[in-house]
Amino acid sequence: MKKKIAVYPGSFDPLTYGHMDVIQRSLKIFDRVVVSIFINSNKKSLFSVEERCDILKKVLLQSAINRKSIEIDCFDGLLVDYLKEKKTDIVIRGLRAISDLEYEFQYAASNRTLYPDIETIFFMPRQRYSYLSSSVVREIAYFNGDVSKMVPPYVVKKIKEKFKQLKG
């Protein structure tokens, strides 16, 4: 029987509890989830791709999520090319609010134009994560705000280290 594999692409800069929620819930549907960090040319990243990979691996190892069903990877380029490389046509995306819908709709439609077999599955986060975004976390952390209810403890530690390093 063919395993159902899905790709969950994102910048994960930084990883939030919302991302963790989507990963955990997607594993109820798919046999394997490839959490793939992509390089977003439109955004200035806080963490390098390597740092984000390290954070994902460490947090997932410490969590209750079934790590054996997750692959952590990264890519630079078109998502559709990456999906073909991974031999899957399923993409997981999160929708926090109606404001995400327009962007995600354009993204999914563009991908389907390039790769007609693609299926995009949207997960609505649990209500307690519906406001949460990596951008919000970065902004709060930049001004020394408490992000401990938004990201796992290891991420809090890495954010503090990063801002200490950046602010000199």
C-alpha cells in the first residue's frame, strides 16, 4: 500500500506552537509529513535555514509528536519542483484568519497551474493559536516581550540568544 506523504512548507522563523499544532494534526491524516523550510525571498529572516532546521529537530525530539513520521528538510526554489522530487502532490498549509485566505488561495492556484495534480490541504489552527504568527513572535521578542506562551522553551532560548547577538 502506498504511503500518504504530505509536505508542510514554511519559513518557520521562528517555529511556533501554531506550527506544532499543524504538524501534530496532519500526522493523524498522513503517514509521513515532510516539514520543509523554504527560503522566502520576500522576508528578512531572523534565523538561518541551518538554525531553523536545528530548532525544528530539537523541539520535535523533545515533544510528544511521533518523530518517526516526520522528515525535516529545506529547499530553495519552486514548491512544485520540490514536491516532484519528494514524489508527492500534497501540500499542507495553515489558515489562521480570513486575512490568510487571499494569499493562500493565490499560492495554491499558482501551484496548481504549474502542477495540476497538486492538492493543498488547509488546517485551521486551534482557536488559541489563531492570532499567532512568526512575525508577531519576532516583533514581541525584539522588544524583550514574553513569547513563552507562543513558542516552545528551546525556541525562547534561541530567540533570546539571537537578539542578544544582533543587538551586540
